[in-house]
Amino acid sequence: MHGHDLSPSTIAVGAGRPNRVPGAPLNAPITLASALVPGGQSEYGRHGNPTWDSFEQVLGALEGGRALAFASGIAATSALFDLVPAKAAVVAPRGAYHGTVGQLKERARRGQIELRLVDMDNTAEIIAASESAALVWIESPTNPGLQIADIETITRAAAKAGTAVAVDNTFATPLRQRPLELGADFVVHSASKLLSGHSDVVLGAIITNSERAHKAIEQRRSTLGAIPGAMETWLAARGIRTLHVRLDRAEANAKELHKRLSAHRLISSSRYPGFGTIIALEVVGGPQVAQKMTEQSDIITYATSLGGVESTWERRRRHAEESESVPEGLIRLSVGIEDVEDLWIDIQNVLAATN
């Protein structure tokens, strides 16, 4: 009826709302029910909930496919990995989110898959590893090293080899890249991060434009019980409504902070992919100084998560399961929507206090 393609920001605000009929609520209500009257989409809470629909509709519209919500990002990745045939090869990043790589390594140890680890910024290596593989798992930008993959070139080569491609789009969000349009078969999100945006939700999602794959993933969700809560999906849908304004503000802050960090004498390295809200930085003095910094800031919160309205940071190798490819002193800074000058003063203060 509007006669033109809507912008992503308009879709984020408007998609997944109830039909505009007299007396209808503007927002989808929270349905707290384990059983529903037979005859509709579902009659038992493990197979469906009306509150899921709002979140799945808006995220699916943003990514250009059909979305399925999961209890967590790792539950979503697990359901997708379950579709890989026994003994088949999976290509994945060496330096990526340790929850994902750890899960793949565990499956490889059990003999369930063959795991081929690659660097996400080495396109030739990825394409070579894709031959005879069942799945290429792309994380771009990677967590926490911020490597960027050439998604379109990889998906084109994978299609010729008959290999499926899944992209973790958590850091970029559909406002910065749409992997399905670039040829990917699946998009995966930790919706706990930028999508919901307020550090109060644990949620995951898978998006695909294949009806067959959608049904297979939905079946895994129901069978394994990796279902989201009604409150979590309601909060995530509400969070998506402001994704564009939050992302624009936090991204502007990140660009400015990266510029200043790159020129600071006590910063040995600052990495930023040119978009998004994450900076990977290293400080003069190494891991001990980096750890002290993250624990002593006033405004930036010392925490392991990311993508919220508040800025957070941590030294990633403090986690025993983090990849050895990640430098010991690397700090992952998730930039929020605070005033950038306040954030910069906070960083300068902890740099001065620990050096």
C-alpha cells in the first residue's frame, strides 16, 4: 500500500505488530501460557507461542527471510549444527566466539564432524577448505579479533561446491549487512546483544529463506526444547524498535574513540572494522595492565557481554576457553550510547592510573 521499499529503520519500528483493527493493542501482548486451545498454530507451548511471532516477524523482515527464536544464541547454533550429516566437514574460524568454536571442537572430538579451522580474512583458505564440506560457518566481524570475511565471494564458491553457508551476524546486525542477500543459507544471531540492546535478555535466532531448512530447524527447536520465553521475545522485539538509533549513536562513538585510541601513546593497537560498536584494543604494558584497566573504570562497565546501551569491556583471555589466537592483553570494548567525551575521559583516567 505504501508503494515503495521501506527502509530498515521503518521496518524495525513497524514490522511484527498486531493488525490495526479497532481496540487492538499497538504492541503484541505477552502470552504466558504452556497450553493453548487446539485448532490454531499450536496447542502446546513447546511448539509455539503468539509472543514469539512478533519478534520473528520483525527480525525476518530485517534479514530478508524467516526467523526462528531460540532460548539463546548457543541453542540456535547447536540446532543448526545438528543438521550437519554425521562425519561431514565443517569450516569455521580459528579466532571466533569461543562458545561456537568450543561446541564444534567437542563434536569433532566425539567423531561427529570433521572440523576445518581457517582465518576469516583469508578467502582463498576458506574456499579451499569448503571443498567437500557440508557447512561453512562465517563470523564477520569475528569475536573478538574483528576480522572481516568476503561473504559474497565465499558463498559463491560454496554454492558451486554444494556447501551450505551460515553467517553469525551478531556484531553487524541486518542494518549493516544482510548475509542472505549475499548468498548465505542461514543467518544466526545472539539476540541478547545489539538486537535487544539492554543487557536484560538471553535469546538467539536463526533466519533462512529456505522453507525446507526452516521446517528442519523448527523441528530441532521443538524436539530439543530449546525454546525462548515469552517475556524474552517480547523484550527483544521491543528492543529492535530502537535498534537503528542505538546503533547509529554507539557506532559514531566507536568511530571517534577508535580514532583517539589509535593516536594515544599508551595504546599499542586499536582495531575497528569501520562499522559496528566493537573495538579490539591492546595497551602498553601487556595483559596485567589491561586487566587492571578494565577493573578500574568508572563509566565503562567491566562485564563479558556486549551490544547494550552501556559501554562494557573485558580482557578476553581471562576466559580459559578463549582461543590462543587471541592476544593475552586484548581488550574487547563494546561501545554504548553515553556521551563520547565522558567515555574518553574515563579511558584516559584508567590509562593514567595504570601506567
